[in-house]
Amino acid sequence: MRFLAITLIAHSDDRSPTERFREVVANAVLAEELGFDGFGVGERHERPFISSSPPVVLSHIAAKTTRIRLFTAVTTLSLLDPVRAYEDYATLDHLSEGRLELIIGKGNGAAQAKLFHVTADDQWDRNRESYELFRRLWREDKVTWEGRFRPSLTDAETWPRPLQRPIRVWHGSATSKESVDLAARYGDPLFSANVTNPIEPYAELVDHYRERWAHYGHDPRDALVGAGTAGYYAAKTSQQAIETYRPIFDARTAFLRKFDVPVVFPTLEDAIERSSILVGSPQQVIDKVLRYHKRFGHEVMHLHADADGLAPAKHRESLELFQSEIAPVLRAEIPSRPLGGAS
């Protein structure tokens, strides 16, 4: 199994945005130091997030790291001009010396959709059309194209040409079959959000992905799935983990309520039982990941990169415990293909 650390760069405390960005970069450097395979930055265009420009943040992280792969989580192609997105990410591909991987999706949030004049009726069409053009721009030196949502192109050249030709593109999946079908159609990997709800809705979408994968004529052995987690904190005993993490969980629940986000798991005990949150002893975390793997068949998993209110020493200690006692067991139990490579 491969492991990513991902942040959406939520910002709701008294620190300045400068301090929050500095923390994100420091967490990416820490993730590389501890042996994570990838670091991801989300894209949101509304409060309380300040992750509106992942290529800029990831470019800075690229300059501070040398090995770790850099992910977008997700690139919201339903909102973006695919030509401009191509230019940004082809540039980042060079600056990172080919360490970039993209996770794309339509994005979430009514405010950001309004900001970009995207509607519920056209968001999936925009996402599909933008991806199809983006895919061609990455592969072809000259593109002639016509669609609904941006001006047409005739023998268009885009610069710079990318370093990775082509690049692996994952499709982020949360609630809808549209992104799942798009991934399967093009033979691309799927990354299940697996954060907000119990396991079944996500598992059903993964099943649908595998069904559509076969429908489009791809070898079932080539299907590739990643999955997120709703939170992580491990300690030597479950009692220590729960005691330390409870105020973090309660603060996060209050944060969700503040922004009128539905709370699916009202207590930490409920979240440990029914959600993908990983809180407990190393063995409890291992057992839970293996249980999810039986349902998803995933090879890649993400943890939250942020401390979420933990003291820096506690945050580092928990990540070190993950890499020393949890990750080696999961890597051995769940074979996985290398990150990188073309879709």
C-alpha cells in the first residue's frame, strides 16, 4: 500500500494566511522526511479554505522537497479553463522534475460554483469536457477542438510541453457515478473520498467503477483505486488515542456545524465504529484499514496532513508511529503498484 498526506488548507483560527501556508509547506517536508509516498493539496474557492491555487502551493513544496510525489486533491476542472489549467500544471511538472500526479473532479460547494458561474445542471458536463480537452492538450503538440464551454481551438499549441508524457490522472469520487464512469471510460484510476459517510456509498461507487471498467474493455487487473480517511491519530493504546483525539474531534464537529455542514457522526465513538476515521492503537488502525481494503481493494490511502489542533510534537509522534508500526504491515499485506506512470 502507498500513503499520501493531504490538506485542503482549511483556515479558521487567528493565524495569518502566511502562517497557515508556512505550516502546509512544513507538513509536506515532514511527510517526505517520514517516508510518505505523496503529498496532496486540495482546491477550494470558498470559506473557510485558502487552497484556491494548488499549483502555486505545490510549486513551493516542490522547491522544498526532492522525492515525495505531489498531488492535487482535487483539481476542479468543472470550474477551470482547461487550457490555463494545462499551462499551470505542465509548468509544475517541470519544476517538480516529474513528481506531479493529478486528482481531478467537479469540486464541491455552492459558493465556489456561483463564483465561477457553474450550475448543478452543467457541472458534470463541464468536468467531462474540460478533462477531455486537458487530456488532449497534455498528449498532443497541436490541438483542434470545439466544445460548449470555452472558445474553440484550431491547431493550438500550448507551452511548455510537459515533462511526463502522458501523466497519471486520478478521478476523485465522492457521491456521483459521473466521475466514476469518466475514469473507467478512459482507463484512469479512481480515488474515493471516503470521508463524510459510512463505507457503503463509497463501496458501491468503487463497485460501479470496476463494472464500468470491464464494460469499456479494460483488463480488470489494471483497475487502480485509492481511498481517503476521515482523520488519524494513533497512540500505543486505544485509551491514550481516544483521550488525546476527543477534543480534536469535538472541535472539528463544532467547526462543521459553524459552517452548516451536516454532522453524520456526532460522537467520536460513532465515528470510530462507522466512519473511516483511524483512531486507536497501531493494531486497531491496521485492522480497520484491512477491513476497508476488503471492500474497496484500494492500493493507495491518504491521511490528513494537518495537525488539526494537536501540538506539533504530538502530531509528529503520531505520524512517526504510523510509519514505524502501521505502514510496514500494510505495505506487506497489500501489494501496490508504484506511484507515477501514465493513465
